[in-house]
Amino acid sequence: MEGEKVAHTAEHAFVGALQKILGQTLQVRKVEHKKDGSSNTAFIVIPQLDIDTVVRAEVMVNALIEEGRQVTTRTYPSLAEARNANPTLRANEERISGGEVRVVEIAGHDVTACVKEHAGNLQECGFFLVTRLSKSGGEYEVDFAVGRHAKEAAVSLSAKMIKVCSELGANLNTVENTARKVRLEGESAFKKLKALSREKLQSITPAEESGSVRVYSGVFSGLADEALQEFAGEKVAEPGVVVVIANAGAEGAYFILARHEAINLDCNKAFREAAGADGRGGGKPHFVTGVVKKERAGEIVAKIADAALRQLG
């Protein structure tokens, strides 16, 4: 496919640019292409890759495209001979089964062993744009677009940036600092909310029966869901404890049902029976999270807490 051919060529130019900037040989584990040619993903094995380096490589690739750097393909009887002839050869040996090896060279820039079809000149790529960078384990996923798709993505990203500036009350020169300030303020506010949520949760008094089971239950509003998770996890580490709590939010009530691992209670079953069609969620037999209707949160919590005391007390 023509789109895949130019995308693969642009990927070679991009990785070659990264190698020049970083001063090291990189391994590309694989490259994926969407059928419609709108997006491509290169999986690059590297412990650290920042956006500034990616942008520098992106600029270098587009300069090579504008220059019209030549792309040539040669075939060698084996990988060893290909390496002898091309000391800087980049090759994913796991994907080379043996026999003849095709080598693709972007003049004065990159030499790679590859079985794919490539453009004869980088000008055919038109324009190169990285659209996403993310890390997964010991490798980075780099999404990119080429040619018409890259230009369309650039217009879309530009429009989104203008909208972000408008929402933040910033301009292109100040948007990064403004976004950073908003993030820090949000993190600070969340820490305060989480601390207040912990204080509120600690006020729960457990219901007891025969001293063998303690059920912590309650319905709250506006707390941090993360604080509920931590509270439940800490409590059910204690023998004989069951936790049934809900936290009402804008679109429903976040719900947790958990118990100590030695207690004979199927939390999934208990949640389904009590919430019915008004609840959705699940998890492990000893720890379930979900969402229920706000209007029924108190009823569902009370129903499960009472059932737990009757069954386990």
C-alpha cells in the first residue's frame, strides 16, 4: 500500500534522527499501521524518551523531507554480510529469519534492515507529525502521521490547542505555565479533600454482633473515592471486618463492599442481589467496587450490612 510505504520510510527517518540526537543505536520492536493510513505507531525500545527530543527529531525529519533525501534498497546474502558492508546497520534480529537481507538506506542518515516496501525519496512523505508519546514498560509507543493525514492532524491539534488556551484563559506563550499551575492547584486541592475524607471515614462506628463480626457502613457525599478505597483496604485487613460504604457524586454513588479474606461472604453476589438493575460493578469475591443510584445508596448499604450481620454474626 502506498500510504504504508511512505509511513514506513518516514519512520526510518524519524528513528535515524533520534539516533543522531541521542548518540545511540535504537531498536524498533515493531511498527503498526492503520488500514486507512491515518495513524501509525512505532514501538521503540528505550528506557527514557522525552517530548523535547521527539520534537527535535520531528524537525530533522521534515528538513530531510523538504531536502528530498534519496532512499535506496540493497539486498545481501546474509545479515552478517549486510553488517560488514554497513557498520551502522540497524536491525531487529528477532524478526530476521535468515537468508537474504534487504537493507534500506536514507542517504547519509539511516541504514536499516527491513523487508517492507519504501519510497524512493523522502519527498514522497510530504510531511511528518508525531501525535502521541507514551511509555509502556521498557519501550515507548510513538504515534505518527505522514503526508495528508499529518496535515489534517496538525490542523486538528492546532484547533484543540486554541480551545485549551481559551478554557485556561492563556495564550500560546503562557499556556504551559498556566496548565502547570492548574495541575499543581488541583493536586493540592485533592490532597486536602483526601485528608478531610479520611477524617470523615474514621468517624464510622462499626456495628457488632456476638463480638465476631464488625461491619463498617455509611453513606457519604463529596468525598474522595480514593480515600474510600484506602479505608476499606486497611479495615478488611483486620479479622472479622466487613465494609459497606457509598459516596454520592454528580452522576451516582461510588460503592464499595469488602470483607476480610477469611469471612465466608461472596461480595459479588451480595452486591448484585442488593443493587439489582440499579447498580453496576464487580471485582473479587472479597472486594467489590461499583456505582449505584444515589437515591438508593442508603437502602442498598443498609440491606447488605444487615444481611452480613445476620449471616455472619
